[in-house]
Amino acid sequence: MPLPSISNSVLLERAGVDTAKELATRRPDKLHTRIVETKEREHVCKQPPSLAMVEGWVQQAKELAKTLSY
């Protein structure tokens, strides 16, 4: 599954997802709905990502190594 494109990254940010850690906590179905609403309201891209793509992004975010320590 490819990573989000630039326009989809903007959609994610405008839908309220700022970090990969935050993305990993999101429910893909609800995030997809929010992305579609954001796309319709702000016209960021021509076509929003599919639910399967959003599911893939969330899964990838969950699999990322936790490299920051405090």
C-alpha cells in the first residue's frame, strides 16, 4: 500500500491528523468519512482516497517503529 500523496497528506492534515502516531489511533471508517467531507468542503484534490487506502495508511502507521523516547 503506497503512502499518502501530497494532496492526500493535506487532506489528512485538514481532517485533523497531524502525526503518524495520531493516524495509528484513528478508526479508518470514521477518518474516511471526515476526509470525504473535508474534500467536498475545501476542494483539496479531485478524488478522495478510498476506504481501503485509508485502512492501509492506518495499518502502516500502527506498524511504524516508535523511535522517539522521552
